Amino acid sequence: MLTSDALEAVCQACAFVETIGPSGRVQGTAYRLSSRFAVTSEHVVRGIRQGDPVRLRFPKGERQAILLKSDAEADCALLKL
């Protein structure tokens, strides 16, 4: 069973992501892995290039990240905070 502290930590690690690519506006979720990195689904950042900025909205404020690498087959992307 998840404790209230653990649930709060999970909630604080989740961010709303919105990008604009060739197919228009895409929304999704990113998860903070550490103070320096977050992950999201590749389909959320599809169409933007490595090094492009990605805005993340965490419960306690916004952060800008940079797309480091994405893998369409695995549907995951690594972001640097």
C-alpha cells in the first residue's frame, strides 16, 4: 500500500508536457527521474529535434527541459532539466 508521503512524492515528480510539432499541439505527462532528468513518451515530443526546448509544468512550478534523445520504437524520450 502506498503511504501518503510516497503518493505525494509521485505527484511532485509528475509534470504536464505540451509540445508543438508538425502534427500540431501534443499534450502528455513527464516524470522526473532526478534533479537533472525526466522522461516522457516519444509520441509527445515527436517532430521536435534533439536540443529543442520542452516546457514541463510540475505542481510547484514550470521548468524548461531539453530533448536529449528519443526512441520511437520504445516510445520513450529523455529530457534534461
